[in-house]
Amino acid sequence: MTLRALWAVGIASLALGAFAQPAPAPAGAKAPTAQAAAGSAPLPPGAAGAPAEAVPPPPPPITLPREVLQSAIGLREEALRSNLAFQLLESLTTEVGPRLAGTPGDLAAVAWSRRKFTELEFSNIRTPEVIVPQWVRGEASFDVLAPFPQNMVTLALGGSIGTPDAGIVAPIVMVRDVPALQALPEGAVRGKIVFFNGRMQRTRDGSGYGKAVRSRTEGPSIAASLGAIGVVIRSIGTSNNRIAHTGTLSYNISAPRIPAVAISNPDADNLERQGAQLNNGAAREVSVRLRVTARDLPQVRSANVIAEIPGTDLTQELVLIGAHLDSWDPSVGAQDDGAGVAIAMAAAKLVANMNPKPRRTIRVVLFANEEFGLSGANSYPADEGDASVDRHAFVLEADLGDGPVWKLSARVPERYWPVVDNAQKLVKSLGVELGDNEASGGADLGPLRRRGVPVLAPQLDATTYFDVHHTVNDTLAQVDPSHLQQSVAVFAIATYLAAMVDGPIPRLPVDPAAR
Ligand SMILES: [Zn+2]
């Protein structure tokens, strides 16, 4: 059955009666409670300083008006008919293309966003400055010299330094991951090139990425601290096509900077087989030449792009939908994160057209430079100021491709779980499961989440996302318009309910160490 057919069946059978009872927060989830929240949380009367047995029961779960839930059904249907998100994505990928932070494409994307927000009649459009690194990729090549000469498909990791013009030549030492490297005997990689060969697992929730990516982010500096002179990784991606996946590394200032590249999965397989020759004594070493012409230039200006749909009676409170505007440079970033940009803009626009109108202000933030260090996300709270951060009632982010959304999770005060539960009931017919109350929501939301801002987290299906992520193949051809429509429907409904529920919304316990 196609996804579309599945929706049609579900849409016909969804009855409003399903909303009559607010469901409790999911069993087993360590749902943060309003009482545990710091600062602005409304404590029950008499709770402060009273003996434990005198604490009254927590306030009952909030309810959403039937009128709101009824119009949300219309919002879902409208989103499933709308082509707005795909049109925006087509425009961004055609008229702007690659938009690596610090490049002319990045600035063109800021101008594009301003133009589109204006055309779509958003208010308070602004582009606060964000300073971003400027890294020039140059060229990279990776050749096996022995035992069996081969040229391999490679990309420099983002931020890598260059090599001397002639490249560097050294034997490789193959390890699975960082712990395996650290378990090697003293001196094992001195003067050598470390090959991180761990393979990323394909999963629906994208968790395989988090497990594999340490080789890319921390691997180069850890290898350097052990005396290695270069790093090559198996691409952090699930494609078996001969394409390399780039992505940023993170040099640690305590270790020398060494060049680092990724090779495609099939090339990594080949290199692994060549390494097997050492075991049977057919070869003495696997030696390679690594050449990179990347370099750093001075930091430059970029910008976050912010636009709003003003609310009615709760206009000072915000529901933020975020995505990141920058992309990697080998392609147009259709999935990462053009899709998220399109989902955020289209969902906000659909909510703007609702009747009743959204009570809270809907704010779309297209963050600068997520890929190369979260520059926009990190500067956003400081730019806005503490008082403004407290205005954020709920935040959402789309940064895992075009979808579809398969689960609706959250991190909200327990009393507000009905926002999540009702939203999920409205999109259950689109194949969306109810998740837990421990979601993170995404990288660009980190600085807000760490300050206790509640998060709604529609989870995009990442099963095939990492086939194209950070590759030359992240193009519009990889985007399914019906997935985009379904994702917009879920984001729009979650946003609308978040904009309509009574407040004030308490903060969650502040955890500066949280992801
Ligand atoms: Zn992304």
C-alpha cells in the first residue's frame, strides 16, 4: 500500500470523538513535571516550604477547545493538497544551489529567504548578522600505492587543513573507531595514516549517524595526538554508491592539525580487502597517498533569517519552527536542509491562514551555519536577549530530510502532553506514532533546549536520508513531494496546537549539560 493510500483510509476514519479524553503522558517516560521546572513554573499554592504531605495534586492536564481541534483537521487536509513546500525547495535548489557558510551561495540564500518571506507576507523579517568560518575545500585525492594501486573517490572533511603539494605518503593503520584506535599499543600509528573503517548502520531514527560520526568529528585530533600524520574515514553514510560523504571535523587545540578525508563506502570495502592481505602475509603494508588543497580564510558575515506570523491575544509568546539555511558544497542540499527550510516556511504559512487565527506568534528561524559549528543557533539566544528567550513557548526543528514524519515526540511539561497527544491523533492516519517525552528536537534547538524551552519533535523518517546526506547526490531528484506534504501537515498541526493552548507555558528544568 502506498503512503498516500494509507492516508486516505485513515483520513476517512478519523473521528473527532478521539479527542474527548486527554491521554496521560507515556508510561515509563520520565516526563518533566511543571513542579520540577525552574524559575517561571507556576508552583501549586502552598507548595513552597510546605511539608511533603501537604503538597496538593498537580494541576490537571490542559485541554484544547473542540473548535481548534476541528479546524486542525482542515489544516491537515490543506497541507496534504498544498505544493508550497516543494515549490520553495525547487526555487531554493535552482536559484541558489549550494550554500556552504561563508560562500556567495550562503549570502544568496539569505537574500532568497528574505524575498520568499516577503512574497508569503510574513512580518518582522530580519537578518541579524552571524560571523561564520570561511573554509575553502580545494581538491582532494586518495590513492592506494601498495599492494594494489587504485585511485579512490574522496572528499576532504570540512575544516581539514591541506597537505603539501605532493601530498603525504604513508602506510595506513586500519581501526574500527576511536576506542579501537585508543586501544592500540603505544606508537602504533606514529608517522602513519589512520583509516577509520566503522560502518554506519541504517536506522529509521537516524541513530546510526550519532554512533558512527565520532570517527569524523574527533577521530582526526585523537589520531594526531597519538602521532598519526593523516586520517581517512569510511564515509559516514549508508549509500553503497561510489560517492563520498563530507561533514565537519572538530580539531582539538591540544593536538596538531592533520589532514583528513572520507572515501566512498565501496572504496572503503576495497581498502579493507587490501588490508586483509596483511593477515595472510601476501603484503607487508598498505601504503597510500593523501593530497588535499583545502585552506582556511578569515571569518566572514552571514545571517540568521527570522520572520513571523503575528499572534492574536498571546502575540508576545512564540512558537518557533527552525531549520538551517546553509548546506554542504558538493550539491544543492535538497534534503539537508533545504527540505527543512521548505517544511518550516510552508507549515508556518498554512498556520497563518487558519481560522481561528494562531494566538501565539509563529516565528520561523533559518539558522546560519549549522554544518560548520552551529554559529546561528549559538548566537540566536544572545542576540535575542534573556527576556526574549523566555518568550519561546514551544520550539520545533526540521533537519532530517523530507520525511515522512513517523513519530511525534516531545519534551514538554507533563501537563502539556495533551498538545502532543492531540496532535498525534490528528495525524495518526498519516502513519505517525506517538513518541515519548524525552526528545531533543535537533541541533539548532540545543541552546534553547538547554535553557528549559519546551520542544515538540516530529521525527522525520531517516531510513534513506543518509544515502545522500553531505554528498554530491543531495539533489531535488531525491525528494518525494508527497513526503514533503505529509511532513508539512504534521509540523503545521503541532505548531497550530502549540499556538492555541492556554498558557503561560512553564520552563523545563534547566540542564546546561544536556545535548
Ligand atoms: Zn542538516
